[in-house]
Amino acid sequence: MLGTELQQEAERQITICNACRYCEGICAVFPALQMQRSFVAGDIDYFANLCHDCGACYHDCQFSPPHEFAINLPKTLAGVRQESYGHYAWPAALAPVFARNGLIIALIAALSVTGFLAGMIAWNAPGALFSAHTSPEGFYALMSHNAMVGLFGPVFLFSIFAMLMGLRNFWRDANAVRMVEGAAPASLWQAVKDAGSLRYLDGGGAGCFNEDDKPEDKRRLYHHLTFYGFLLCFAATSVGTIYHYGFGRVAPYAWWDLPQMLGTVGGFMLAAGTGGLMAAKKRRLPDLVAPETRGMAMAFILMLHLTAVTGLGLHILGGTPAMGLLLALHLGVVFALFLTMPYGKFVHGLYRFAALVRLAMAKRTGLKTRVMA
Amino acid sequence: MMSSPSAPSVDVLVIGGGNAALCAAIEARRQGASVLVVEAAPKVYRGGNTRHTRNLRCAHDEGNEILTGPYPEDEFWDDLMRVTGGETDPELARLTIAESKTLWDWMNGVGVRFQQPLGGTLNLGRTNAFFLGGGRAMLNALCDTAENMGVEIRYDTSATALDIEDGFFKSALIEGPDGAQTIHARALVTAAGGFEANIEWLKEYWGERAENFLIRGTPNNRGTILRMLLDAGVEPVGDPTQCHAVAIDARSPQFDGGIVTRLDCIIFGVVLNNRCERFYDEGEDFWPKRYAIWGRLVADQPDQIAWIVFDEKAAGRFMPSVYPAISAPSLEELAEKLGLDPSAFAAEIGRFNAAVVDGEFNTEIHDDCRTEGITPPKSHWARRIDQAPFHAYPVRPGITFTYLGTRVNREARVLMQGGRPSANIYAAGEIMAGNVLGRGYLAGIGMTIGAVFGRLAGEGAARHVGN
């Protein structure tokens, strides 16, 4: 049985796609759905997370609105995708966060920044916030390394755990036709390649669509900048942690040192990529946008963008009296980002990756026939 | 027709907005002509039946990254002879096949992308080049290319009158969102399709039966331009009474239902009319060889409706279609749902079941599952309809295209009655496909004829303008 109205609508459309098959060369969704004749809720979630929202099938489809078959998979699957995040969220009690995601994340970010500001003022001598730039230990003068680790460590670990539980829910969804679970290493590697190259965000080679019917969309580039920029920033933090605990080398580091280089390059990439994504999102053809997904997508990109911009600001203005405020801002944004990771758009990457693994497995090993109850 | 000296003019006017029209527009523009395309449909529905196509058939001596093997000209010729039974103009057929060899490169050059067919395509990967994303994607590429070259395309714009004097085109009255306007052009390319969406015209040959026909493609193929040309003395070609008709789901929209309304399950069951009678051998031959006769067969039934009936054994064994089957736990209940007489329905299925001779069911070959002692027989793939739940699809004739057209020569110029070529009128696509495909159907050949004669028409029109 199909749970939600959106899933039912998606099933209606997918049934028509399965009878047509003209789009089978465009992306992964169509070959995946062509492997089945009937669909249940878990299958629809799987297709929804496989969809990269390139928009090509909408412009190529002879049955797009105003045709009475009204096929619009990019929009419909975007809605299903958002619902699926809530459906698989752990703990389940937090699923409603996805429904009003933009507002909630904005509030958490604001609270978090305020908390860091208030904390730094309360725990330090009066005026320290604006004079820390002169001290040799840099921003650790405002917040000690141990305090940062003590605060961020548990939140980060919790988020990782919550996301892994969500991933497990997605993978184990009993309400889905099962692929034969096999060829795991090869399928994982295939998914790494497909996700890492955004193989399916290019309209099958013709390009993606955003604001009009021309396949000139740049979101693939922006997403690469965002994703790899984020990874570089993450690598910077990781190298810093290894320096700290492994070699006793404590921040601040020189501009040429690895954490600084990775962070700077990654920060610029992340800022540029998220900037591009936000602009593209604002221009996007309204026909392709599921209104209920707008807040969540924008909140996540904005959080990443602020992370990058405040981090770069800290890097450039670290030696000025603005450092204290920027630090509070940066830490507040990053803290909110970590805290909300399992309950925002960040999870799209996890479920899409899992969907790509599932597709790779299904292609290699086939599907198990489900016994209809 | 009114024509004022100040009326706007263009070198080449193209009427129609599908594959043939755009190929003509691009080719004429390449030769330096100014080109105006008038498309009767709004932009979202542009392209007529090209929207519903998926591939084009092209001869080639070697396979490539998409086409899985060679398809020599002679094999193409043999295929065409087989389906048309020789009802073709051999000179134009040879020309079409020879020119089709250049279409792969030409289409790639104007931004059309191809893909390997993955499924549900009747094994055409060797002979036919499949468009990535289907015909609408292909058309989008053609329109983009044409507009980038400076071709003007006006949507929602129809030609409502043609000023033709003794085979010489002078001007056209066009009506669009901004009102009516006379356009003078030095050459005219007509690529406006057939008349299958004109039910009144179909009624001339089919009588009231045509009221129950569904049209698989665009509602704009009303044959308006074809009629104007014939009235202006252009020589017709093709049997006016004939059209390509398949059996499609009776619940489909009257127009533009396209590929998803097809039903590929007739060989798995039996077909009954509304008197609960079988009327044709459902297992006469492989489905790809027989699907095109069922539109006509259903058209000859009372009220032009029939039902494909099958049981649970057959469910899921054929390509899915747009609407779910109508199902019931017993034959009588199914008949009630279909609005048929339950006892007559069950009796006919019972007669069929009693005549079934057991065999080894295999749809890959002409198997030995058949009936004995009933008329009509089911020659192959006959299995008793006895496993609940029982299923049915209602079917009606679905018209794909018509054969009547304008006779043309090797330059795609239309021929006037008596055989003299028009000075400046060209035709391409479905409006002249009957020159090559006088009967039957060969997958993807409509696009081949459209592209080949579209290019010839564009080239010829530009040459005429240049002289």
C-alpha cells in the first residue's frame, strides 16, 4: 500500500513512465523503475532519492502539463523525497522537523550564535571579545580547545549516529521490493563513482535544466564546488585535530600549513558553490519546484554558505578586533549545522548514496520477487 | 485573398512545426534564406506527431556506439517492400533510403542526441536510432538550433488560406495571437501532417464509425493544408480511405494519448466485442507482426469497441500501459463491470476454454497451444482463461496517421495534376509520406521520410529563392 498522497501521485506517474520508457537514457530513475511492474511506498521513496532533479524528463516528456496525464516527476519526486527524510528520521519523534525545516533551522542557528556570544562574554573578562586578537593563543583565548571539543564532539557523534540510524531505516524499509543483496564492494564503489561525479545530474549527457527549457544549467558545477569544498573544510578540521592530539601542534597555524590551505581553498569553493546554488534555486522554473521543499533546501544551503563565509572571515580578519564576533558567529553556525545535520537537507546525500548502491546491486544481482499479501 | 504591397515577406515560409518542418527550416536557413515557421500548436504542444515518436530508421554500413550493427540499404529496401507490398514510388523510396544514411551525422550536427534502447523497443537497436529523451527532446534540439540560426518560429499560428496560382505560391494568410496577416514568401514548404485528427474527413470513408476513433497524436493534424493543396490542383498520392490504426485503451484521451495507450496483451488472451463474441484469431502471428491490424478489426465491430480478456496467468507478462486492467474474481462479475451480459460472456469464454488444446506455452516461437473446433480459432499461445482474478482492457481504434498526401518529386517539390512540378511549393513529412509508404508501417520510417524530404524541401526552397 502507498502511504501518502504524494506517493500515490508519484505511483500514478511512474506507471505511465513505465509504459512509455522514452526517458530511460536520461538518468537512473527510469531504468530502476523499469525493473518492476508494481510499486509500494518504499520503492517510491527509493526512486525519489535516486532522482537528482535535473529537470530533463519534464522538458522531454510529451505528457507534461497541461497534458491530462500531467507527468512532472522532478516536482513530485522532490516532494516525496522530503517526506521520505521524515519517514526515515531517527528518532522518529523528530520527523516533524522536516515539515517546517526552514523556520526551525533558522531558529536553532540564531539561538546557537546567541549562545556562543553570550558564553564567550560570560566566561571571559569584560572586553575580551574585542581584544582576543592580540593574544598569542588566538581564538583559544576566547574558548579553549577542550571546551570546543567537549561541546562539538558529542553533538557531532550524536548526529553521525542519528544519520546512520536513518540510513539503516532507509535500507531496511520492509515496504520495498528487495534487491538481492550481493556484490556489495562493487556496488558501493559504483555508487561512490556515481555520486562523486554526479553522473545523473546531466540529463543523460544533454545537460540539466533550471530556469527555462535550455539545458544550460550550472548546478552540477555548483554542487561539485559545494561538496568538495565541504570535504576540504572537513579535512582541514581533521588534520588540525591530528596535529593537535598526534603531534602536539596547536592552532593557530601558518597560512601555508595544511589545515589553513585546505580550509581556505575549501572555504572559497564552499562559498562560491553554495552562492551559485542559492542563485540557481531562486531562478528555478516554478513548475519544477515542490513548494513544501523550498524552506529546507534554502536553509541547508544558507547554513553551508554562512559556515564558509564566517570561516573565511575569521581567516582574513583573525588579527583584528572583529575576530571575537566572527568566532562566535562561525562557531554558532557550525554548531547549528552539526546539530541539525540529521534533520535537514544534509541527509539527501546519504539517502541518494544508498539509493545508488541499491540500484547498482539491483543491476548486478536482480530483485527478489515480493509475495503480495 | 487580400494582399497588400506592404505585407511582410520572407524567403521561405514553412507551415508546420514537427521534424520535417524544422529540418526544412534549418536547411533553408543554412543556404542563406530567411525563414518563418508557423506552428498551429502552442509552444508546449509544438511538433505535432514528432512529440510522440522515439526513433528514426537509417541505413548504415557499420554499427557504432549506439546502433548495434550494420543495416545495409538493400535490407532497408527489403523491409520497405515487405510492409508496403510494393505500394511505393521506387525512385523516391531508393532516394529516401540512400539519404537516410546521412541522417545520423546530420542529426548529431543539429544537437539531437541518441541513446541505446534498453527495453520495450521490439528489438530495433540495430535498424533505428533512438532519441535520448524521445521525440520531444529531439524536437526541442531542432527548435533550439533553428532559432539560434535565426529562424523565426511563431506558435499558435495557423495558415488559413494559401494564394496559389497555377501551381505558383504567392502568399499565405496566417492567423495567430496578434490577428491575421498576409505573408508573402518566395517559396513554401508544407509540412503540416495528415488529416487523422479531422473526424469529419475520416467519416467520408469510415462513416459514423469514425466518431468512435481515438487519435493517438496531435489534434492539429486536420489536413487543412493538405486540402488546400489538393484543391489548388496538386496531385494526390496514397489511398485516401486508409489510415494506420491500432487497438488502444478505450479510456484514452481523444487526442495525444501517444505511446502509453498501446496494449500488447492480445496474444495472451481473447478479444470479445460487445455481443460477447470473439471475432479474430488472437494468436495468428507474433505480436509485432499483427498489432497494426487490430485497429481496423475493432473498427468493424459494433460500436467500435472490444475487450481483451485474460486471466491471472497472463498478468504482468506484457508491457504495462497507462490505465490498470479492470479486474474481478469471477468471469460473471467481470462482465458486469464491463457492462456486458454476464452469462453470454461466461459462455463465450467457456466455449473458448473447451476448445483449447494443451501444449507447451512459449511466446518466443509459434507454439502448439491452440484451439480446435471453434471459429475463429486461436492458432498459438491459447491457454484456458480459468485462473482468477480475471482481467480486461477495453479497446478502441487508435489512429496513428493517414496515407493520403501530395505527390512530390526527388526535390520534394509537389507535382501538379498532370505531373508538372510546382514552381515553388514543397512538401515534407506525413503530408507526403504516402509517396514512399503507400501501405503498412515500418517503425521509425515516418521520421526518416520527414527528415529526408524536410532537408530536400529546405534546400530546394532556398535554391529557388537564390535563383
